[in-house]
Amino acid sequence: MKIEYSYISDSFFKQEYAISMMQEYTEMFLYALVAFLLPFILGHEQLIVGSVVNCTLVLAALNLRGARLLPVILLPSIGALLAGMIFGPLSSSLVYMLPFIWLGNAILVLAVKEIALRGKRNHLVTLGAGALAKTALLSLSAFLLFSFGLVPLQFIAAFGILQLATALCGGVAALGVQEAKIRLAVA
């Protein structure tokens, strides 16, 4: 069976509605900046930080194209790692989770792009599917890394049900922001 990679890669260039290149770069900068700096500002308030980060991921998925998605996918966990090195003793263990966090963020973004934008499915259904897929990957990764003694037990909870909650909360917030943006763009 042959996988058609161009079909998937085309999804990365979908937008919910057209915005100017200047607006796209501005949004990329704002989403990445907020997601990166939030751990420094709020510390490890995972419910709030995670919800805002997931909000930026969903907004990026709806509005940004191609490589402009990468800063929003990669920078939040780097910010959390750097903030943790300043504030918390478990931050060195986060290094092992980084590739899985990046992949989980990319899964959420691709789910929104593929299911909602390309497949024209309901945004809430899309959000649920993407959040579940991201949570499943992160939960399994945390469990396996814990089993190998690479991360502490706290990571299982942090990358389990709490991850699902932040993805759903942040995603719903993003849908509200997106709706307001669309109304303002049309007005």
C-alpha cells in the first residue's frame, strides 16, 4: 500500500480563511511568543499554561501555513524546559519528553488541518479527535519513559488526563477566538 505524502503535506498549507502574509507572520510571532514566554510568567501552572499553549496550537492550525507552524509547535516545550531549569527540579527529565511533545503538538495541528480544514468536519469533533490522539501519544510516551526510569512518576499524570483537559480547554478557547476573528474580518 502506497501512502500519498503530498496529500498530507497539502494539509499544512490550508487556512480557514485567507489572511495577508503580514498578518500570518504577525500571528505566528504572537502565538510563538505567548506560548514560549508563558512558563516564565506563570511558572508551572499546567492547567493554565497548557490551555493557552493548546489555544495557540489550534489558532496556528487554523491560520498559519507551512513552516510558519514550526515555531508554535516547537517553542512552548522549549520555554517550559528553560523556565523549569530556573524554577523546578524535574526539568532535566523534560528533555526526554521533548520529541514526543513536539510530535503531539504536530498531531493536534495536523488533525485540525486535515479533519476540519481539508475534510470540512465539525471543529469540535476535530478538536476531540486531535486532543485524544495527542494525549494518547504523550501518555504512552510518559509511561514508557517512566518504565525505563527516565522520567518521574509525576509525568504520567502531567501527560495523561491533564493533557487532554488542556487540549480541550485551549481548543475550545481557540474556536471562540477564531470565530471572533472571522466576524471582525467580515465586518
